[in-house]
Amino acid sequence: MYRTLLRVAALLVVAAGCCPFLSAKGPVTKLVILISVDGMTPAEYTDADAHGLKIPNLRALKGAGCSSPGVTGVFPASTYPSHTAMITGQPPAVHGVISNTPMDPFNLEFGGWYYYADKIKSPTLWQALHAARLKTAAVSWPVTVGADVDYLLPEYRPVRTDEDIALMRVLSTPRLFAEMQKENTTARPMSDDWRTDAVIAILRTRRPSLMALHLSELDEAQHRYGPHTAESHAELERIDAQIGKIRAYVEQSGRARETTWVIVSDHGFLSVEKLFHPLVALREAGLIATDKNGRLTDWKVYQRNLTGSVFFEAKDPNDRASIEKATEIIRALAADPANGIAHVYTADDLKAMGADPLAFLALDPVKGFGFGSNLMGPQVTNSASKGAHGYSPQVPEMRSSLILSGAGVERCSALEGVSIEDIGPTAAALLGASIPGAQGHDARTHEKR
């Protein structure tokens, strides 16, 4: 115990001594409220008037603090790799959550995602704050089932049935989910409205030092209707009102002066019209086998499908013949403009980007295209979704959001050069802690006066 305390003390000294100007004038942060608005693009708060958006709460937080014109994300710019990069300060190749879903060609996990915290290979923000003897809370933050969070309502599959509710009661901090059901008896459990009321109740009854909240319904709207549509903007306005509800509670509780707001998103969005299906060609080349009904029976090469990009892995990493054959086929497909392929990434490229270490090749599509997973039929089809993400972080529209405001934050004109790996280290630094080994840094070092 004594050695642990010494280590924590040393970390605090280093955090305070490395960047002395970061100890902003005014109240010290005692509460960080980290809110991820899934899929929110920076344009929605940097140019709200042009979009006709009524977002008074996001505007107020931005005006009183600092915001980024665009945060550089990870590859793929998707929800689970991005959220895990935030709370570890590491890219996917290091933190281990390399896509939303595991490689599961036979669907043995019935569409399961990387829900479980034990998939994360790096120290997390929750663990860093625990080392500093601070309490944490998380509501629907991705990859938190079983996480080291004091007050936890994890993100799991959509809550639609009594069975889903029973599962959430078991997966959450004991008795917490049932208690939160009493806070909002009309909204669907784990909807954004329900999550908002749960956050307020946890702040009121538990008083954590960190509250992390994931709001997902803007992302759902943009997939359905496309980015920057009337329907998507209406959803963001509802989310702004939810943030306003939390702000009103914090003000009423007397904690406003000691609270720092960290408003983020995990990725941007692009419109999508067409899908290209690489598995059709791999099946025709004998690298994938199906029965007479077109169901998968075996595979040598398969894909992690991320809509906006796609990564190819070999069942046997030493099967050079299959890897070389697939590479030749994919490069030939990429040479045809009709297939909508913008870039081919090699294993070395992916390593340099901190992406999927198991992939031997990856593709990024041109704007308007995404990737599908059909095994048979035409290689190019219409997309049922109107919006997509998961592209390379170098695509400007994939840039994510960051607004810092409140205690410990001095007003600035812009936060330039911020990466998504900076989010967790920033939240930790605000509370006087640090995430061991994080590649990201305190985003306040990027202030532009």
C-alpha cells in the first residue's frame, strides 16, 4: 500500500510539473463530465448557424471554453475502437479493440460486439482514477461490461425485451439498474433520455469524480437519414437539450464552479449510396466456400466489415498462398473505378497507423461508397443506410469533436492538432492523475490563443 501511494504521488508531481501553465486560474476540477455524442461532426458546433441548428448548450460550453475544429481519430473511425482509444490514450493495435465486432464469419456470437472490458489490453482512465482514489461512473460507455468502474450501467445489446432488462440488471453495478428504472419510467431503458436521467441520479446520489456518458441516437439517425439532414439535426437538438438538463442539475447542485465538461464524439460521418462486396470475388476464387444455399462453410481469407472501410485477415496467418492470391484479387478490384475503392493499405501501412495487427490488407472507399459482406450476387449494390463512418482518419469528414469548458479550462480560440487518444489523458490530468503509458497528452497543451 505504501509503495502504491508513493507511485500515485509521483504521478501527480509529474502531471503538475510537466506543464505548469495548465493549472488554469480559478476553481480546481473536482468533477469531470465526459459526454460522447456519437457521430457528432465538428461542423455542427463550429458552423451551427449555417446548418440552422438550435444547440444553445453546446454553444454556451464552446463559448466559455475551447473547442477543436476537428480531432484526428483512429483507423477505423468507428465507435468501439474510438471510445477505447479515448479512455486508454492508445491506438487500436495497442489497446486491442480493433473494430466494433470480433472476426466471426460463422456468426457464432450472434452479432455480438466487443462489449467486454477484458478485451482492453491497456490501462484505462477508470483504473488511473482508482489509483488516485477517485470514484468513477459510466453510463453506456462502450466496452465496459465488467469494467473497473464504481457505478456502472454498461453498454450491451439494445434493450428491447424483459430478457434484456434482466441482463442489464446483472451486468450493471448491483441494484443500480433497478434503481435507475425508477428515475424514468416512461422512456425505453438505455435510450438517450433514460441515460440522461440516470446520469443526474448518479451524480446526485453517488457524487463520482468522473461521469462518462455515451449518447448514441445521433449516430442512429445519421445512419438512417444521412449526415446533416433535417432528421439528424433534430436529433442533435434533442441531445443538446439532454446536455442542458444535466447542466441545469449541476448548477442547481452548487457544483458548477468545480465541474469540467469534456464533450466529444467518436467519429464523423459521410453520406453513402453504394456498397462494394469484396467477398463475392474471394468466394469465386475459392478462398471462401459456401453450401448450395450460399451459407458459409469454410474460409481461408475473410473480412472485418466496417462499412466505411474493410480489413482482410487470413484464417491461418502462415498461409502465404492464400494471402498472396487474395492480395492479387483485391488489387485488381481496386484498379477498377466502378468498385469505388480509394486506397489499398498494406500490413506495414496498418502498423504505422496503429490499426488491425492481424490484417494483411485493408481498403478505404471513395466518398459515396462503403463495403458490404454479401457472399453472392452483384459486387456493387445500393446501400440501405444513408450514412457511414469507419473510414480512414485522414478523411476530413471523419474528424471527431471536442469541447472543453469549465473548471481548469481557460478560454481559447481553438484546440489545434488534437488526437482522439488525448481525451482520456486530458480527463485524467484535470483530476490530477495520469494514464500509465498513454500515447495521448493533455489536450490543453494544444491551446491556440
